[in-house]
Amino acid sequence: MNPSYKPDGDIVWLKAPRHRPLVSSPVLHDLEAMLPDHIKFLAMNALVGIAAGCTVASLMIWADAGGLGTLIFETGSPAIAVGLLFGGFSVTFGSLAVGSAIMLLHPKD
């Protein structure tokens, strides 16, 4: 939900519009129907955070920030180093996204 501010400083919470699913599948439709709203909320925010973490890790390797890309690809097993880097960034950014989404929830009256 997005906050909107009144001139007197109060916050008015707006509901996010419902969108159609990206993939139309009977299996996904059944899964979506089975999951409670709060689980879908957490999963979507976690996926956004994981995607952001993977993007940042990729950009750090690509830009060779601090010689990271060179260091990774000069090792004997770069797959392990890349996996650990992506795993760490995914957990960190996924947790950050979920935690911030929970803290920004509008309290029920």
C-alpha cells in the first residue's frame, strides 16, 4: 500500500490495484487459491528482494568492484565463489525486502 499525505500531515493509505497474473496456469491458479494472502505478500516481497540482490551481485562482478570479478574468475572454482556471493546477497536483500514490507504495513483499526 502506498501512503498519500493530506495537507494537515495525516497519512491516507491507498490500496494497491489488483493485477492479472503474469502466467495463466491451472496449477498456479490452484496454488494461488490455496495460499493465504499474507504468505503471497511475503513471497512476492522476498522474490523482489532476491532479484535485487542477484542484480547487485551481478553488477559488482561485471564492474569488477574492488577487483572482485578478477578475484573470482582467477580462482580454481569460480562457481563456488559466485554461488556464495549470490546466496549471501539473495538472503540479505530478500530479508531486507520482507522486513521492510512488514514494517510498512498499515495497522488494522
